[in-house]
Amino acid sequence: MATLENKIDFAVILSVTKANPNGDPLNGNRPRMDYDGYGEISDVCIKRKIRDRLMEMKEHSVLIQCDERKTDEARSIKSRIENDLKAELNSGKKEMFAKAACAKWFDVRAFGQVFAFTSDKKKGKKSTEGEEPVSDTGISIGVRGPVTVHSAFSKETIRPESIQITKSLNTEDVEGDKKGPDTMGMKHRVDKGIYVFYGSINPQLAERTGFSNEDAKVIKSILPKLFENDESSARPAGSMEVLKLIWWDHGCKAGKHSSAKVHKSLKIKPDGGYSLDDLDNLNPEEIDGF
């Protein structure tokens, strides 16, 4: 399968209605905000959703799986690698292992991955079946992926709302008919917000990981339905929606314009409306959300 032929840029405009788009664990799980008060959804969060949608398609293997959605019995990234690519991992040939990992897992050839593991010897463990680990110090292999995704930011400042909640059911058994104390908690939300994030796909890096034109089409098909099957108590069904995907195919490897210029050509209004500046020889494709 031929690797990606053309540079691609993209932008996703999304809406949030009475939901917590991405909680900040360092701030009591309140919606993420920058110092100027603009809402933020981290790039890691967005890539997690892309991986989840890939796993739902059941046509592509994913290395970084969350526990509640995982498709195998592996309890760690290392065990998943040892289950699928043990021979390549123990070969000591980093390029061979990296190539095999990119061929096996969609998210590795798209986003890249750093494989850094300590050896069993260093941990004081004996190798199974007399096999030796890669080295006494372990292994460290870096794969640089062609797909980059920015964090999403709101177009206007947000004002998170918070409510206190109680759990009246006893968490543990208590003596007799005695009722345990209510457990207090907090829930946070953004009542309304328009967010946008940008990304690009680099054909030069795609050559190194084997990321193909077909892989780019998969990313393109996933982005409009990023929040489908992503419901939770913090993000009720329908509270987050992709409004529009803007997809720029440059038609060449070098790109007709810089990614910065392409991304700046998109002007977004606070209500989610937008306009696009004309760029010479570059016509964007505008795709509605799912």
C-alpha cells in the first residue's frame, strides 16, 4: 500500500452544551482552562477519542487501549507488545521492531510512540524459557508519527458551573438499620461553548511509518463522529457535537502553503459560524458533523 502522497491540514469545530469536555485532575476535575479563561481540551484527550473510534471499527489494531474498552487480556503496553511482537522485540534490531509496530498498530504509525522498557534482568526477574531480553538496560525506541493534533480551545472565555451532589446509598454495610452518612461530591460543566482544534498530516514522516492514503481517509471519516459512543455522566449523549470538519488536501508533498497560514485562514464566530480566506490553488473540503 502506497504511503501518503499529499500534505494534509484539518480543523474541527465543535460545540459543548452543559458538559465537562475535559476535566483537569489537578483542579478537582473542573473543565480545563488556560490562564486567560479560555476552555481547553488536551491533544491527548482528542487522540484518545480517535483511538476509541478506531477500535469500534474493528478493522484496525490499536496499541494504546483504555481498560474499559480493551480488546485483549493484556494488562500493560509491554504485555500487549510481547503478545504480538515478542520476536521482534527480543531481536535487538530497533528498525525491524519499529517497522513491525507501525504495520501492526494504526495509532503507532499515525501518532508515533516511544517504546521505553526496563529489562527483566534489571528488575531482578528471570527470563522465561531461557530467552534473553534485548539488553541489560532495556530498550528505548522512538517512532515519530505523521499525524499531529493540537489541543482544542474555546473561541470565547468560559465560566464553569459547579453543583454539589450526594450519594445517599450506603457504600458499605452498617449495623442494623442504621444509615451511613451521605457522601458529598461535585460535578462541573460548561453551559455553552464553541471549541476548535487543528491538525496536520506530514507525508515525509508518513514514508517512515507506512501511513497511507487509506489511513488518511480513515482519520477523515472518524473526525466528524468524534463524540459518538463517548457518553458519560460528565458528557451526556448529545452534549458534545462536531459541527464541521475542514479538510485541506494540498495535492503535493511539500504543501502549497504553511500549516500556520492554512489554519489562520479559518475564521470562527462565537456561535460556531465560520468563514474561509481564499488560498491560491488550495480548496478546502467542508464536511458536516455526524
